[in-house]
Amino acid sequence: MKTKDFSMLCLLLLTLAAAVASCARMGQPDGGWYDDTPPRVVHASPAERATGVKQRKINIYFDEYVKLEDAANKVVVSPPQLEMPEIKAAGKKIVVELKDTLKENTTYTVDFADAITDNNEGNPMGNYTYCFSTGERIDSFEVAGTVLDAMNLEPVKGILVGLHDDLDDSAFTAKPFLRVSRTDSRGRFVIRGVAPGKYFAYALQDADGNFRYTQKSEMVAFSRRLIEPHAAPDIRQDTIWRDSLRIDSIARIPYTHFFPDNVVLTAFTVPQTDRFLLKTDRSDERRFTLFFTYGNDSLPQIRGLNFDHNGAFLLEKNERQDTLTYWLRDTALVNRDSLEMELTYLMTDSTGCLVCQTDTMVVLPKTSYEKREKTRLKELEKWQKKMEKAKKKGEPYDSVMPIKHLELKITGSSLDPDRNVLVESPTPLLRIDTAAIHLYVKYDTLWYNARKVWEPVEGSLRQYRLRAEWQPGMEYSLEVDSAAFEDIYGTVTASVKQGIRVKALDEYSSLTVELAGTDSIADSTIIVQLMNNNDAVVKEARAQHGSAEFYFLAPGTYFIRAFVDSNGNGVWDTGNYAEGRQPERVFYDSQPVECKEKWDLTHAWNIAARPLDKQKPAAITKQKPDKEKKLRNRNADRAQKMGIQYQPKGM
């Protein structure tokens, strides 16, 4: 063969090879249609819905290569497996190996949810459940519903939901669930393979993986609604689209409807009552703080080991008494880096009882006395140099460095008529000269004395409230003479002048919420709350005679929530399974309310008009649904551009 002919032949072969490679390339439009079809089960071993099964290894075969996404969280085996089953994808099959011994006469389900996709294009198979039975029949009933956070009706994602046919209260704490499922991002669950019978439903954030409520820290929900699963024939309507804009037809498809499908469980966490010391902190050398997991009226006893503890402290405690701050009275103690002490306090032991615990500890400041002194001397040196320069230039100067004054934090420069001014000191106060505190109100161009009341905030060493008859649209001036406040270290305040503007009535709206649907809770107090876009409480009011009134509302959009204050303490209370107590009931109005300046609104709300799981507005629901997996449908789009009709594979 001539060299020229041989070269031409080689070129031709290379061109053909490139063309073949191009056609075989995945996802290349010029090589044919995309693979847009989801995986399909070819067969399984044991076969789906097989009975009398004895083997624990399951092989599910598909018509193409598949993969599993987040199998640990998405795939649920029921009855629950105390030893984690092994679930993996291997080529064109999924292998499930159960580790627990199979129970007799029991239906097993492996719910894959949407975890299965094809390996190449990620086409989802959709929700898929495999089942078999070790007995002679397949139990096929289903129980469905929603789990919500009892405090704010947020959908609870990923919590276990289980059934017990043992209706005794102890079953939840003593026995694993009979059947289980897991909630999706909408809080929805479906428990499959349920046998005829009577059940109670529970939800459990199972921290230790034993399918029982054994830890107080686990989120739980329980219901005394007796569940008797059943089924009935039903019809659903499916819309068939001709294209993205036009409906081709609406098909009526018969199916089996399983009941109940509307179980709502409200989940809660029992307050932490086990008491132990979390940590100590002395970030400020003038104080140290003890942090406990739970408060107690019996306060710790402190015995100084390298200092005299008698009268050494001022104690500041929060409302729950789980955070205790000890202010050091004596500056000699403040300057001491190491405070050695013996601390005796009540602690929960292994049996759940409070016992006396004594610890020896050393409390150290964040910054040592030596470093603080160096910083102070540097500041003094810097100030002295500045004064020397001023002196040489003939400018005014001082020979003694000014002392630092006590700086008060005053909140309320722009005030609502129903609020008060709050004054906070950075350190506990030793003395307040109330005669040196003046409040003036401006009429026309003149200032007049205004009546006021100065009072400490209950439970605080450092906060005070200035009360007055704040008149809408008026200007006030809060003026404090120098040295009116003195803290326990002898530091005094400089003179203070703070302007206060009270907003005019024209800047506000008022709202009356009229409640209906409260017949079942007529004997209980209902507290109505206005929420902002972050689902945070802006204002609240106790309902009186079926209505709650809100005044001095800033213009804006509000969402309405209410809770049943069963014990009348004014705050929402969680539940307790050991005591059989449900959390206090919470409701949301599904429609927001818009308030505008100068508007007086009346809003009617039937709290029972919508199911609990349909109440909370999507705008303030933080747990958003996961994006639903869909077929990419690129072939249909491509066919439309080409002006031809695409017929999916298998149709």
C-alpha cells in the first residue's frame, strides 16, 4: 500500500472513532436523547411482599446503576432495629442486611423515601418502600400525620414517630416501638406495615438509639388519641398537562385511602432539672459568676481559703437562680489574682436526688493585676505627654489626670407612651441621690417639672426604672446632677442630660383581636401575642371577655399567636410525660394583620377554624420544606425546541 493511501486510511479511521466517541458521550444532545427515566425495580430477593421469609439479607435489583443519598437518615426499617442494619448500593442493586433476629409473624418494611436516584443523571425514583413478612400475611395499613414543635408549631424534621399496641403508660419508657417512621422536612410521617389493632402514637428524638424514652433531654410527643388503622376506596384527581401552560385532561384515579392520615403530635422537651455546676467565670476582675444547669432556692455557701469571705460579696442572681454573680466589695480582693475558695452547693446525684457537694476551686481573672497596672501606667504616661505638649504650646493643661466617671446606660430616648425609661449601671450602686434626678416636660417653649417615680427593677442590683405619665407627642428632659450615683467602689457619675421624645398618637395603630372557637378552653386564660417577621413576640395581652386589645402599635405587619395559660402564670409551659401533662396549647392565625398609622382595627380569629398543622403562616415558618426532587425532563424541553414530540421510554 502506498504511503499516501495509508495516510488517508488512518485519517478516515480516526474520524470514525471520534464520531463514535462523541455519540457515546453521556449528556451530549448530538448523541441521542438524555436519560431522564428514573430507576425501576426489576426484581428482589426475597420478592417484594413475600411471606414466610427467614433470611435477613435483602437484594433489590434495578434496571440501571443506582446510588443512595443520606441512607442513615432517610432509610427507615420497621420494626425498629436495635442494631443498625447495613444498607448500601452496589452497582444495579441495593443490599439491606438486617442484624437483629427476625420476629415471627411480622411485616417488615424498608422505607427508602427519596434516597434512591440513578447513578448518572440523579433522576429520583420517588418514595419507595420494600416489604416482606415472616408470617403468612402482609400487614398493609398505614398511619400518617405531622409532628410540630409545641412551643411555636414549627414542623419537626427527622424525629422518630412510633406506635405501641401496649396502651400502658410505661410502654413508651420500657419497650421499643412496634412500628416506626421518621418525619420529613414538612414534619410529615407515614408509618407503613401496620396490623389491625389499637395503638398510641409517640414521637421521640432518640438520642441513644434504643427507641424508648429514657433521657429527659430527648424531645418527645405523646397522644392519648386511640388509633385504629383502617382503609377505604377513594378517588383522586391527577392533572395531565399538554405542555407547561395548557391542561390536557384531568384523570380520576381510584386508590386505597388509609386512615388515620391526620394525626398531629406536639413535641416538647422537659425542662432540665438535674443540677450541677457548669462553669465559673471571672472575665471582669470585680466579679465572678457561677453557672448552674438549674436554679435552687438554697444558694451555695462560699468559704474563702486565702481571703475573709464574711461580707466580701454582693450577690446578683437571675430570675431562675441558675446564674449567680458575686461582686467583690473590697478593692483589695479585686486586685487579688487568685481567689481560693471552698464551694458547697446542691447537686443531683446518680439517683436523681439533690445532695450536698463541696468543691475546692481557684478563680482567676481574665487579665492579671500586673497587666492591668501596666495598662493603667501606659495610659497615665500617654496623658502626661499630651499635657506636657499642651504646656509647652501655652495651651490649657491639667496637672492631675481626671478620674473616670461611672457611665449610666439610659434606654428610652424615643419612647412609647406605655413604656418607661430604663437606667442601668455597670456596677452595683452604693448610693442614689434621688433629689438630684430631675425630669422636665416641654410645653410650648417652656420647661416644667414633671412628676416621676424612681424604682429599682425587681431582682436586679444594677437596673432602675423611671416611671412617669408620658404624654404622647411631648418632649422630656432627664437631667442628673454630678455625683448623684455612686457605686460600691466609690466611682460617681458625671452630670447627665438625656432628651426623651414620646411619640404622638398619630404614629400608632391599635388592634382588637376577637377570639372565637374557644368553647373547649373557656375556663382557661388565653394570652394573645403579636409576632414580627422573625416570629418574635412584640406585644402580648391577656384576653378579656373573648378579646385582646393592643395599643400604641408601630405601623407594620404582625402575625398573631395565642396560648392557653392553663396554670395562670403568664408564661408558656412545656409538658411532662412522667406526669402525663401535655404542653400548653398554642395557636397561630394563618393570616397576617397589617397595621397603619391612625388605624383602629378589629380582627376576628377563630382559633379552631384550621387544623393545627395548617395554622402557622409560611412567611414566619423557619423549617422550610426541602426542595422536592424532580425528573429533569430535558428531553421534553429539547423536543419542544426541535418542534417534535418526545415519547418517554416505557410509555
